[in-house]
Amino acid sequence: MARKDRVPNPPKRPQGPQRRHTQTDPAVAARRRRNLLYAVGGAALLAGAIAVVAVLASGGAADERQVLEDAGCTLQTFPGQDGAHVGLSAKPKWNSDPPTSGPHYDPAAIWGEYDAPVPLIRSVHNLEHGGVVIHYGSEVPEATVAQIRGFYNEDPNGLLVASLPSLRPPNTIALSAWTASERAAGADDNGRGYLAKCTKFDEKAFSTFVDEHRYKGPERFPPDLLRPGS
């Protein structure tokens, strides 16, 4: 009698390691989930805050430059120079023309709008107090000067407007400012100087420059103390 071949048994399915099932206190589990949610939420808020600060820190300067360039103006920035007090006849070596920071005479010029030039050695002191100085060259049309005066009259606090025969090119309008961060104001940090030059009046460009830099000088004064005549 022929032997019938035996069909082999199927291989056994490999078994993984046995897990131990432990019972977790529901209150403990809930606390762990809550802590995890707090950690994730806190990290998201911190990342968002950092992003906002970065945008604000870089966006303002970028927007200002774009607005000025769209109006045909240029914008330069310079390291702030030490604001030592010097005599009226001194000839400081400023790092921009017109100056945006550095040595100056005490007291500052009286805030206002002038037909005649104001000594630069005095107007630099106005910059240190957080003002914006607007100069116009000898060949700026009278109609443009009238527009500058109208702009000044709308919101004159912390503004000084004057002719500057030495301004080059002579058909140029220059806006100057000296700013420092809140942390550095009144400290040893000399901040930075800003100089915009235009060949025509543009209200948006002028307003953007003033809004960006006014009341931000190394020596902070309340706006009410920067009124015309003071």
C-alpha cells in the first residue's frame, strides 16, 4: 500500500513582544494632554511674536524707502556721531551733508519755519531732540517752497524748515533726522542719522519720513515742548 505524503503544517505566525497594559489614572492622562497643549500653544505664540517683531523691525524701513523712491527721492543712513556741545564758530566734521547727527551748539534753534538759513550747528541740536529738519536749496521753485510751508503748517510740532543755499544740487529738498531706539535713548549709543533728498514736494513721501523719525531722537522731549516758538 503506497504511503500517502503528509501535507506539512503551515508555519507558525511570528509573534511580537507582549505589551504590558497598565491602567493610567484618567486625571493624570488629562493633565498630560493639557500640558502638551499648553506647550504647543506657547511655542506657536512665541514663534508668532518673533515673526511680528521681525516684520515690524524691517518692514518700516523697507516701506519708507519704497515710498521715497516711488516719489523720485533717495534715502541714506549714517552712523550716529557723538553729540558734543561746541561753540557757535566751530566747524565739526559731520558725516553727511546736510548733517544728520554729531556735534552742535547749545541751545537749539527755535522751532519754526524760516525764510533765512539757520546755522547747521544749531539745527543739529534740534535733530538730537527728535525733530525733523527740512532744508530747500536756492533753486527750489517758490511754488514748491509754498507746498513745503503748507505741509509744515498742517502739523508743525518738531519740524524746522529753512533755506540752505549751500545745498547741492541747488534744486534739492533735504529731510534730516537723528533717531535712536527706546533702549538707547539717553545712553551712549548715538543712534543713526537719516537723510532723504528730493527734487519735488511729495506729501506722501514727506509724511512717511516724518512719521518714521519724528520724536525718536537720542534726547527725547515731549511733543508739546517741540512746538513752534519754543
